[in-house]
Amino acid sequence: MKTHPPPAALAAAALVTQRLLGVSRPARPARTAAAGLVAVASAALVVTAVGEFRRTRTSVNPLEPGTATALVTTGANAITRNPMYVGMAGLLVAHALLRGRGAALLPAAAFVAVIDRVQIAAEEAALLELFPADYPAYAARVPRWVGPTGPAR
């Protein structure tokens, strides 16, 4: 796998970029509540997914997907193949909502694009090599992000 920043560092860079894009609008109760709800759900996705990986005793190191010892298909991974990245993206969306600036969504979109094309593509290739009998069926039934499934990329 090529060397690149870890996903958490990319999410942190997107968060900093959101803050650099300008002053927040004054907080509104509905927007604050929506941001809080998205943040809690997103954090729960990340935490439960990490918990499932730990429970199955497989690697959570995104920079070495070839070290996975199990294909995790339970818990949050039954809803999305990438709950940790969905959660990180959700936290960025929550922060954009809280800031009240549409421009704050741009770093979140950039994070999703980079993770999708660089990180997830490498992980999927490694998982296909490690689990050639199980991964294609899993990819066919569970979406890469959220929503309807389609062919694995």
C-alpha cells in the first residue's frame, strides 16, 4: 500500500479547514440540535465499529489492511462496509452544521472523495485478496458508504 496520511489525520485536516473557512453563524437551537444528533450518531458508528474489530481480534490499522485476520460483517459493518469513515464524515458534517456555513461542507466532501478513492480502494483490494470467497458476497449485500448496494468498486 502506498504511504499516505492516516484517515484520522485527513479528518483532522478537514476539520481545521472548516474552521479556516470563516466565522460561524450564530447558533440556532434547531441547527445545534441537528448537529448534536449527527455527531452522536457518527461517534457511535466509529466506536461500535472499533469495538467489533477488537472483539473479532482483527486489525484496525487503516495503513496496513493486509494484516486483517477476519472479515468483520457484524454490528455497524452490517449497515456499511466503512462505518469508521462514515462516522468520521458524519462528524465533519455535524461540525459544518454547527458552523452554519455551507462552505464548511466542502472539506467534508473532500474527505469523502479522498478516503473513497485512496483508502477504501486499497482496503477493498486487500480484503478481496485475503477473503476471496467471502468478500465479494459481503460487498454485494452491504454498501460501501450508505444507501443502496451496487457493484464493489
